[in-house]
Amino acid sequence: MANNNEKMSREEAGRKGGETTAKNHDKEFYQEIGQKGGEATSENHDKEFYQEIGQKGGEATSENHDKEFYQEIGQKGGEATSENHDKEFYQEIGKKGGEATSDSHGKEFYQEIGEKGGEARGNQSDDSDDGKMSREEAGRKGGEKSRR
């Protein structure tokens, strides 16, 4: 600044300050202040705050991206997960998912999906009568067994 009549705008001052800070600090500095900011924020906000900003972020993202974007990031995530985890990992999460589903659904749910599965498979089979139980009937009987 040559004299007091040539004041910088806030925008220009902020930009220059940011450039100077970036020259004087490394990645670890920014990680540390980011962590401190995250910790302070978590102390001042509750679960509902994070749910609300997560929902807003999800809505904004969905407005700006199409189906192909989600397919691509889903595929990348799946590939990264499969590279980092073994068979036991998938067995464990499958077991947890099955237990959670079992806890939240009653026997009627399993009977219904068993019957639907049997009907769908029955529609795919040929109609020959070779003495075997139809897939539809097998699904219905399996659903009935799960009710007991």
C-alpha cells in the first residue's frame, strides 16, 4: 500500500493472506487445523445438525450428478473395498446384515419373500409333470416352515 487512500478490498486482503499462509505451511498444518475445527464443531453440534447437513449435501449432489456418476463411484468404491478386504470380511458383514434384517422383520416378511421367490422361479420353469415339486410350491413350503 502506497498510502491510506489505496486500501485493499477484503477480498484482495483475504486472497493475499491465503497465499502467504499457503507458502508458509505444509499439508500437516492444514490437517491439524482441520482436525481441531472438526473437534470444536462436534462439541458444539448434535446428531440432528449432522443429519441435516448430510441431507442437504446429498440433495445438492443428486441435483448436480446423473445416474452414471453414481454407478461410477459405486463401482470404484466396490473395487477399492474388494482390494482391501478378504472373504471373512464379507462373511461378517453378511452375517450382521442378516441379523439386522431378522431383528427388524417378522416371520410374515420371510413367508412373503419366500412365496414371491417361489412364484418367480415357478414362472421360469417348464410345465412338465415329472413328479418333482414345483419351485413355487417349494418356496411356499419354505415360507411356511419359517413361520413355525
